[in-house]
Amino acid sequence: MGKIILSDCVLGMKNMDAESVDICVTSPPYNLNIKYGTYQDNKPRDSYLLWLNDVFGEIKRVLKPEGHFFLNMGYSNIDPWVGMDVANVARQHFVLQNNINWVKSIYVDGKTSGHFKPINSNRFSNPTWEHLFHFTKDGAVNVNKLGVGVPYEWKSNIDRFDQSSDLRCRGNSWFVPYDTISNRNKHRGSHPATFPVALAEMCIQFSGVSGLLLDPFMGSGTSGVAAVNQGLDYIGFDIDQNYIDFAEDRIACINVS
């Protein structure tokens, strides 16, 4: 079961019970002047970080002692510090247990895989990755590394490392490309900044938890879709009714498929 509530997320989380959430997977606005429907994404940096400090304080309050908080943050070449600045705010409330790179596109062995948005610049390279910070309350929470494990390339290592299956830790670079889509509005709605369902699902699988997922910035409903796919309940907040309507329709399609 799940619900998305039309509310400022700080006010909404204040109505939640303390230590009631097993996992939070979210991607707040990056403050890069992205054109959202309702939210104005161009706050003064100090105001933006103070606001997120309040958000992270409420996430800490509602998260269980052994809960997981996955924070996706992007950046731009003219503002490369924003993701790290936000992580430093979260650092006041949590311990950074895993610092993961979400790789959206990569060139390996003569082939480019994945998608990226090219930029017109003679100064900067095209950004092909984003931050994925994994926070916990004390930095000592067990995870299920093989939940997102990958096969051994050299099968002799299965016996060498006394493994019971052909899986090893993926590491902290997660290549998760966007799906190729033919109709952006149909698949992502009017939300201008989305992440793949598979990325949120990997966060859940890596955590190894069940129970309740929280997304304070539910947007187009990606984390809710991932929660349903992985058998979790979810609760989310957003201040844009159009985004909520799209997210609810998107999730409802899963429930009847």
C-alpha cells in the first residue's frame, strides 16, 4: 500500500511517527534553475541548504535506527559543488556509509553505453554521472551487497574466495542507464528531472530491507514504482498536484498489470 500527499515535505513528515521508515530514496531539487511546475529551483545557496537541513532533520527523525537514506544529487559544470554541499548538510545528521556513483553513460572497449545530455561548451566535458550518497545513522548498518551483485568474470574465483554462488560485490560505481523511450510525457510526465526506476530498485535491493519507503520529493513517482516492484509500502510528498496525479496513475498501472 502507498500514498502520495500534497504537502510541503517538512510539514508532512512532522505528521509521521518517529522511527517508522525503513528506507528513504529521494532526489531533491538541485537548485540549478530547473523548470519545475510549481517549485522555484533558484533559491540563494544559503536558503537552499538551510531548507534541506530541515528536510534531513525530519528524515532522521522518522528513519528507523538501522534504516537507510539514499540521496541522489546532480550538479552542473558551472556549479560542480552543489551535490557535495548538500551531502555536507546531510552529514550533520547522518554518517556517509557508502559513496556511490550513478553512471548514466560510459565508453568501454570501443562502445558507448547509456545516455547523456550533451552540452555546448568548449570548456567542459559532458556530465555522465551523478552522486548517490548512502547515509545511515551510525555508519554501521549491514547491507545486502549481493542483492545487486554481478557474476564473476573468472569463474575460478568462486572456489578461490569460497563463494556459494556466482556473484560478487558490484562495487560503488553503478551503471544504470535510462531506458530508451519514444514518448517522454507518457513515460516521465512533465517532470523535468527524473531518475530510472532501476536505480531506486537497486537502492532497495542493496539495503536488503522490507517495510516502508519514504520519498519526500516524490515527483513523477519513480521511487513509488520501485517500492511496489520490490514489495514495499511507500509514502511520498510533493507540492505539485500535476506530478502527484501522474505518479498515482503510473503506479496504478503497475498494480493492475
